[in-house]
Amino acid sequence: MRLIRSTNNFPYELVKSGSILTIGAFDGLHLGHQCLIKNLVKQAKIRCLPSIVMSFEPTPGEFFAKEKPPARLMRFREKFEALEKLGIDIFFCPRFDENIRDLTADDFIRNLLIQKLNIKYLIIGDDFHFGRNRGGNFEQLERVKDILEFEIEKTLSVIIRNKRTSSTLIRDLLYKGDLIGAKEFLGKNYQMSGRVVIGHQLGRQLGYPTANVNIRRLESALMGIFAVKVFGISDKPLDAVASLGRRPTFYEGKKPLLEVHIFDFNEDIYGRYIHIDFIEKIRDEVKFNNADELIKQMHRDAKKAKEILTK
């Protein structure tokens, strides 16, 4: 999969015969996203044209809510890796800035979709809006598709237990610690990835050495203590207990930290890029009066995590 980050240097030779496009934030790549993208890849193969997923960094939601942006379900690298697995040809992810914000819906269609990407087939979700003040929608695309010579398809939402699958719904479930509910709409365990970095060695001092994972998030919808499985170290997943939060007992930080204690493990994994599947929440993060109280609770957390992971 090829990554292109700018509207100014999009290589037109890649789409000179046309392209098959979808647009969205695709945060979390839930079952609705997966259904849409699988159809995108299918249509691209039928027409022998490149499949393109178009998204933005930062997301429009982050751009318009700079003071308190919504917690991401995925960092950029995680989204890239997930799209690559789905067989996309081009991931087009320009920067969302004032120029993109100010494009009218008509300019967005003509200047970006037609002139830059040469779309022949566009697949969008049923809640898709675009252009200045979200002024563009499916009906506007329908009105111009014959004139501009492209086809359009609207993908219906995936409904599970009378609920529309969406990133917002999954984010709310994670805030509540409902990992089973989130898994139902994601089609997989909720996962975070990152590189193991050197921390304060606090876990080691307390008898629970941890892998400190740089998750590159300002906010996290998920917080607390969890039973998890770790991928990317061994041929098989490793059982672990994880803390995701701001460590209020010692020095509360601004950014969430992910610390993972892998059971029966004593290898140097600094610098490794690992994936953590969140299986079940054990408890919320709390502030303890002293280290002894925290250590006793860590023993209980580790025992509970082992029970969960051996079910």
C-alpha cells in the first residue's frame, strides 16, 4: 500500500485511468468500516483500477475541537497497518487545515475528487458529509455524478442489537470499560500498539517490572487496570496485566501511560514494537495512600488477570 500525505504532489499517473475511492475518518476500523472497504477493494478489482482510502490528519473532529479533541481509537500507524491488511492500494491522508476546511462542497468534488483523484466510483457511508460547514452530502453527489462521469454507492450502516455501528458508540463503550461490547462492534478485541520505552522503573521497584508502551495519545477512551494479551514478542500471545492511566499514586501525568506486566517473563524488549489486546477490565485506576497498599492491590490485580485469561 502506498501512502500519500499531500494534495499538492499526488502523482496523477497512478490514477490516469481512474480510481475507486472512499472517504472517512475510519477511527477504529469497526465492522461498518470493514464492510465498506472490502466492497471498495472488490469494486477496484472488477474495474482494474486502484483502490483509495482518503482520510485526514488531524481528523476534522480534532481540528475543530483543539481544546478538547475526542479520544482516538487508533493512532495513525495503527490505521495504516489495518488498511494495509485489508488490501488497499493507496492511503491518501492529507493534512486537514484551513484550506481544506474552507473548500465548498462543489470545490471539494471538482478540484479534489475529480481533478486530483480522477474518481470513477465513489463509495461512502450513509452519514457522509463534506465541504465547508459539512454542506455536501450524498444527494449533491448524485446530482453531479453523470455530468462529472463517476458512479456513486451509499453503504448502509451495520446494525447490531438495534444499534448503529460507529466510532462514537465504541468510544462510549470504552469509556464505560465495556470491552465485550466494544469487541462486538469492532469485530475484534480492542487493541493498542506502541514501542517499548524506558520509564521510571517504578514497577520494577515494586516487584512488578513493566513494559512501558509509548501509545502516542493525548487522551484515551479506555482507562484502568486490565487483563491483556501481548503480541509481537513471541510466536504466541503472552498473558499480562496492564495499567492504562495517569498513575495518581505517585506522579500524576497529563498523558495516559500504558504499563504492561507480562507474566513469567524476563527478557529485554526495549525498542520493540508490540500490540496489546485488551480482554477484560479489572478495575478503575485509584490513588493509594502509600506503596504498600498499591503493592497489595497489584497482587490482587495479577491474580484476577490470570483467572480471566485462563477461562
